[in-house]
Amino acid sequence: MISCKEASYLTSKKEEGKISLAERLKLAFHLMMCRFCKMFDKQNTFIAHHAKQMEDALADGNEVLLPETVKQRINDSMN
Amino acid sequence: MLHTLHPEEWVSKYADKLYAFARARVSSDEVAQDIVQDTFLSAWKGKDGYRGEASEQSWLYTICRNKITDHYRKAANSLQQLSMEDTGSDLFSDTGHWTQDTVPSEWHTSSARVETKEFYRILNECKERLKELQKAVFVMKYMDDMDSDEICKILNITSSNYWVLIHRAKLQLRGCLEQNWFK
């Protein structure tokens, strides 16, 4: 049986649809037996979903501002 | 409908947006500032070639995106062949098991706190802690929705290097989020 280390790696590959049938079966078998790797799988999906939303969620009331000195430099260079 | 450029408004309209965009994708304020400067400079030099088909904003974003991938590509150039060993020598035991520190625990994700700005700030912080190339592939895959083949082509890396990087990024990020939010 594959290790948790290999299973976590195959979980990533599976997400991309780049997993072979043999790998898929090995992974499924491991996930049946290992609740930690099952959690890892779910948590990965969770992260992927929220990573997408993160940029928009943080853009609201944008806290990341380009320093005035740089803005000035840019304006100067365009004249 | 053909668009026109208004360079006199570029900084006031787009500088902060482009900076936020770049800063989310590279590893320091300085690099992001350079990228924004280079973006406006390239746009200024190339303004006569603008045909007005794309909007001014998306044209500038495209230039910015290209500057960012140029930056990634330079960083990826010094990448040697990575192996699976690099994915988790400290995150897994010798026998391939999770260690006491890294073993996943249950997340209570149905709580209302999870879609708050505070949560996203922590997630972002965890993303910021990733090493540059891990962050690059993570961002390209999960925020910019790119396919792994595209990412490999853009960064000029092998697919096995890509797997190692993305996998390492996910392990690190998961661990960080668990430590800083769910515990």
C-alpha cells in the first residue's frame, strides 16, 4: 500500500486529472483506510476554492497602495 | 467599438490596482513596484501600437501579466531538477507517514467566520510565506486558473518540477492555515 506521502502527491495529480488508472486505484484504496489523507484531500479542495475568492475579497477597501514617490517617478518618466 | 488611451490618467486610475495585482503574485514590495513601473514604461513606449480593440485597462493588465511571468521565468531558470524527495522530507516521516506536527486535523469549515476578510487575510499571509516559485505556481494555478501545461510552458519548467512545486505549496499552505486559523 502506498504511503501517506505518496497519497498526498497523487491527490494533487488527481486534481489536475493527470492520474493514471493504477494510481487512481492505489489512491482510492489508501483514502479508504486513512482518515488523515481523506482530510488532506478535502482541505485541498477547500483551499483551492477559497484561493479563487481571496483576491476579490481582499480588494474590497484596497489596502495595498503604490507609494506616492513611485507614482511621481512614473508620471515624470512619461513626459 | 475602438478604445483610446489616456496616459495622463493612467497612474491615478490604474497604479494601485496594478500594484495590488502584482504584489499578490511576487514576493516583495520592491519587485511589485518595479513591475508596475516597467508596465507603465512599456505601455508608454508602445502606445502607438495600441489598436483599441482591448480596453485600456485590460491592455495594461496584459502588459503587467507579461512582466510578472518574465520575472517568474528568471527565477525558474535557476531551478534544477527537483525530485519527489523535495516535497516533504520534513513534512513526512522516513516511512512516509504524517508527523505529529504535520498530521491534518479536522477543520470546522461550516462556521460563518470562514468567508470573512479576516480569514482571507490569514490565507493570504500563508500564501505570502510560500517560497517564490511555489507561490508563483500556486497563484497561476489557483488564482489565475491556468492549466499545468500552460504554467510549465510559461515558466519553462518540466512537468515533474511543476508537480513538486505545486505539491509543496499545498502542503505548506495547508499546514499554515491549520496552525493559524483552525487551531
